[in-house]
Amino acid sequence: MRKQRLWKKVSGVLAAAMVLCAVSGCSKEAAESPEVSEPSKAKEETAGTEEKEGTQETAEAETSGIPELPLKEPVTINVMALADAGRSVDYENMSFWKQVEEETGIKVNWTVAKGDEFTQKKNLMFASGEYPDVIFGGGISVNEEESYGVEQQILIPLDEYINEESMPNYYSLLETRPNFRKQMVATDGHIYSISRAWEIGYSSGGHFFINKQWLDNLNLPVPKTIEEFEAALRAFKENDPNGNGQADEIPFELVLKDDASCAVSNIFGLFGQLDVPGHLVLEDDKVVYSAAQDGYRKGLEWIHTAYTDGLIDAESFSQDISTYYAKIKGGNVGCFIGWRLTGMAHSFEGMEDQFVCIDPPSVDGAETVWYKTEAAAMTGGAVITVNNQHVAETIAWLDYLMDPDVAFQARQGIFGVYQEKNEEGKIVVKTKEDGTDYTNEEIGQDSPGPAGLFFLTSDVIREKYMLSDLQLEKYPYCDQYEPFLCEQSPDLIGRGRLSQEDRDINSRLKTDINKFVDESTIRFISEGVTDSSWNTYLETLDTIGIEEFISLNQKSYDAFNKN
């Protein structure tokens, strides 16, 4: 294994502390490849694919092995990068990238842009044929990997480099997440991009939070069954739990979709039917459309009754997610479903003593099933083009960036300024000399943040990083909901690659079907469900093309599972 130098501490530059985000994740693939010194053999041994020709082979043939860093003879590579919205585009003067150059001997000529400007530059670049050596920062989509990699062969396959000898840092991390590697495999069996991961390790999505203060005011127990839950909601509506003498309480706040952690889809799990906003779930490796199942109908019937009785906010199914959060923050809500209470952009700080997390209310005759999150790999972190004349050095540079100590600094700012290691060896955020925190704007001037290259899994993060109390808050909720989690996460659906034709058909069907289901769900909630209306609903789903939609997603999932 190639020796990797540890990152040097620095003590004079700007920037900041990061706000961790959940993934699930994150993140959250192909068989081990032959030695780097045998590129032609690697191609011959890739099942179901044809040998690439032309400039790809030329670039690969120049690579006889991966050098140790820092290079004895420095090289320069040209990199086009997508910058994060909250970060500087001046990569040339970022202390993080200056430190990388010092530690690797690889100088980078950067072309950096954000958002639409990056997209325009990228499209012009592909049209002109003037390719950089590397495209970096998540600026390449899965569709573009297929187009520019599989079809046009502008991007070189990287799977032969993803092994213990060539990329020890990346390979060792990727080996712990086989589902990530599966996700990276293109339709021709090759891998064209280095993926990224930021995985905190949360296992469940949303959770029921109930106003314990209101329960205590009304001398009510924490509800455990659906009957007790209904009784609590009714008491919230009728008995003035906030004590202001007005009937202004909102017993139960919901939102149609927008966010799986708080969407109405969670309710159907009480009735034995796992549901997510897109309605595609897994049962014994089979893709199922949840909104066409009996459990979905039973959930609709309960929601309709609660809605018409005024136990659910009348605006729940027309409001957007920001309005949903605002109402909860208003402090006049009895129950809601959410990710956690604190540590997010929509956090409910100050309400921690008011609300408690409760188990999903049980329903007689139904086995509660809850949404299990599964982090995804963020594809497109880095791709190498056929113009690259320093492939071996580039591979060494990319793997260097995957060293966890380096990756944390790409994400959060360099050691000695924005972070440091405590006595236990854990990475902790530093404050300024005056005791104040570095701002996001400051850290954004000095490190690429989410647009960097990192593969940080939950075990690495828990081992190396001192999580904040806010981030740790979520883990007890996950433990509490562990008994209810579904066996197969629906997050795995859609991670297998499809042909462009299949992708186009799938996209059209998804739009048409989910629009119809969303409209029908709102109508069922407001008007109720009858045998006749339900049968008409199912017949319309058949007409729109539900079977073809399920079949295409099954095809994608099967492809993912085979990798």
C-alpha cells in the first residue's frame, strides 16, 4: 500500500466550522479490478463490455503505476470544478488547496464556477472538445456519465484503479459500503466517477413528536395506541391545553410530501403499508407501488376521519414545507412528524422540553412498519477525461483527498485554524481568539466544503469527529424506532442504471402517475374512500401505465443488485 503523508497543521489563514447535514444520508459497487499495470487485461476481463478504443487507451497506456506523494517531479493538471453555493470560487488562494499542492507536488490550474454558470461552462466545454484533465465537485450527473463515458468515451473508466494498490484510501472505505459501489456502475459495467459520501449513520427518517406539556396540562398519558392518540388529539382540540381561553390549537400538523421525514406518507406505516412520497417501496426484493395497496386505503380512511373531525390541520395538504415548519415553531401544535428537534435550518430550538418523541401509535391487526433510511453515494465527485496526460498522478491526488484527515479539512476547514484534535484524537471545531465561532462565510473562503472530495462513512465520522449535542440528539430516536423499521429501504430503488430510452419513459410515467396519485390522495382525504372510488382509482393507475412504471424500476433495482 502506498504510503500517505499525514496532513500538516497550519496556523494562519481564514475560515470556519461546518454545519453537518444528514443523509442519509449520504449515501449511501463492481468487482475488485486487476492491477493498474495491466489496463488492457482489465478491459478484457470486464464481463459484458467491449474494449474501448482510441484516446482512452492512449491515456491509460501511459500509466505504469501510481506514484507516491509528494511527487519528486511536480506536474500540473487542469481541473474544472463546481463550487458550493456558500463557498468562494477562488480555489487558487484557498489555504486548503495550497496545502494540498504542498503535500502532493501536484499543481492545479482551476476553472471554478457555481450553479448555472458552471453548467454553461461545462456544456460549452463538451461541445468544443477542449476538455480539462478532471471535472470535480459533483458537476457530472449520472446521465452525463452515461453520455460522455459509456457512449462518447470522453471520460475514462476508473474501475481498474479502484483497488488496494492504486487507491488504498478510497478502496478501503468503499469496501465497507458495497451498496455505494453498486450505485456507481454504469450500464456498460464500468465506473466513470469517484463517488463522495457524507454519512452520519441515522437509520430512521421522521418520528412522532407530541406536546408533552399539553399532555401534562390535560392529565393525559403518552399515547401508545391509535385510540389513545386520537383521544389526545381530540383533547388538544377541545380542552384548551395552551390555556389562553381560545380554540386556536392545532392538534396534528402534517404536510403532503416535500420531505419524507415529515410527510403524510409516514401515517400509512401504522396500517402495515410502508409508504414514501414517491410511493415506490421494496418487499422481498420486489418493487411495489405502495399507493395501490390495501394498507394505503386503510390509512386514507383514518386520515379522512381525523381530518373531517378537525384533528388534522385543514391546510396540511395544500401548504408547503416552510409553512409547516413555521406553524410548528409558532408553538401552538400538539403533534407533528419530523427528523429531529434541533440542529437544522428549520430547527425547533427552545421546544426540546415541550415535545417528546413517541413510538408510532399501534393499530390492532396491523404490524407497524417505518421508513428506514439508506445513505447514497454522491456520484460525479470527480471524473477524468481522455485529455489527461497524468492519469497516474491524478489517481494518486484523488486518493490523497480521500484520506479522512484531509477529507475533514476539505469539508470543514484546515487543522490549526478551524479545527484541531483533542486529547482523545477527536476532531473538534475551534473558535476565534475572542471566543466566537467562525462564520460559514469565513470557512467558505478557505475550503471547498460539500464540493470537495470526501468519503466519510458513519463509522469514520463517529471515530474521528466530535459530534455536537445537536447531531447526537437524533441517535436515541433512531434506536427507539429500530423495532419498526422496514427490512429493505426504499432508498435503494432507482440506484441501478437504465438506458436513456428507459430513463425517459420512466421519468414521464413517474410525473403522470404521481400527479394523479397526489390529487387522488387529497380527494380521498377530504371526501372519503368508497369501494367504487377506490376501484376507479386502481383502474386509472392501470391506464396511465403503473405496471410499466413498476417494471422499469424493478429493472433498475435488479441491475443495481447484480453489480
